[in-house]
Amino acid sequence: TQLLEQSPQFLSIQEGENLTVYCNSSSVFSSLQWYRQEPGEGPVLLVTVVTGGEVKKLKRLTFQFGDARKDSSLHITAAQPGDTGLYLCAGIPSLTGNQFYFGTGTSLTVIP
Amino acid sequence: KAGVTQTPRYLIKTRGQQVTLSCSPISGHRSVSWYQQTPGQGLQFLFEYFSETQRNKGNFPGRFSGRQFSNSRSEMNVSTLELGDSALYLCASTGSLAYQETQYFGPGTRLLVL
């Protein structure tokens, strides 16, 4: 059983469309990170959300941390082909010490 | 600061051989974690080293081992390679960003077992 479940697992959309990716858990996290990974490369950190209910914007990307700090979402507005990649959420559960857990991942393809 | 570096970037081995992968963390980071990534299994945690001690361990067989040196550089070793060990092996060092523990990844080592 994965501690962090992401949905959808795969997403293929046309350039210009909007999309939302979800990251859910039954555990509370002190913070959650979002990463994007391109094929054959390591994940690159996009953002860290810390406070319950927090919303962070990074150009066309909007990240939200749930009020209870058990879930997060990533919304992309007007997707571009450069957004293509694997999106991963990750964090350390508040009660389980110091090990990072990664989500199951969402593979996004933006078609020009 | 220089990022996380991993060597080699690509490696081809045959079944039964062993392999050693190297990771240099970001300067000042004392924690290094290793992950295996395959298309069907996603990112699977192997182990984490902190100040030369294994702090956390994932659910992998004993053929997978690691160590960390006093300068925080880390190596992982896979003995008696199997076809299923073909994967991207990622190393991450952990540091603090805005008081939150954050992992920073290297580019990975692509291992192909024939």
C-alpha cells in the first residue's frame, strides 16, 4: 500500500487545456513537495507547501495543500508541451520520523 | 552550490555480475538516499544513509547494499545482477529549505542488465 496516492496515473491533453493532479494520503504531512521528472533525468523540485490551506503559484502552476495536511493538488493552466513529464508528490509523515515517501506519480503528455 | 552528481550515467552489465554506483551529495548535506525507478514500479526507496550510518531501509533483497563515507559521498552496490535490476538508479541528498527537509536529486544512473 502506497502512503501517497496520485491521480490520475496518466494524462494526455491538448496544448492550451487545463488540468489538475491530485496527491492524497490518510496520513498527516508536515509539508509536501512536488517534483517534475523528464525521461532519463532525476526529479526536479517545483515547490514545497507547508501550511494547511496554503496556495502557491509558480507561473501557470498552482499548488494547494489541504487544510488537514493530508492532500495536495497541482493545477496547470493552459498546458504547454514543455509541461510534459512525470509529476511526483513527496513528503515526510508527521508521525513517522525522517523517511521521505513518494507518490505513485502522474505521467503528463501535452500534445502540440 | 554544485548539485548532486552521480557516476556513471550509463552502465551495461550481464547477469551475475556486480555493479557499484557512486553519488556525491550537495556540499553540507549529510543524508543520502537511493531509489530504484522502473516504468512499472515507479520510485522505490532502497535505503538512506546519514553520517555514515544506514538510517532507513526499503524492502529490497540483500544483494542491494550501500555505504557512506566521512565526506558524505555514498556508493551503492548490487551483486549477482538479475535482468529485473535494469532501472534508473537515483540518488538524492537531503537539506533544509525554509526549515523543511527537502530532497535534491542527481541525474541518475541508467543500468541495463543483459
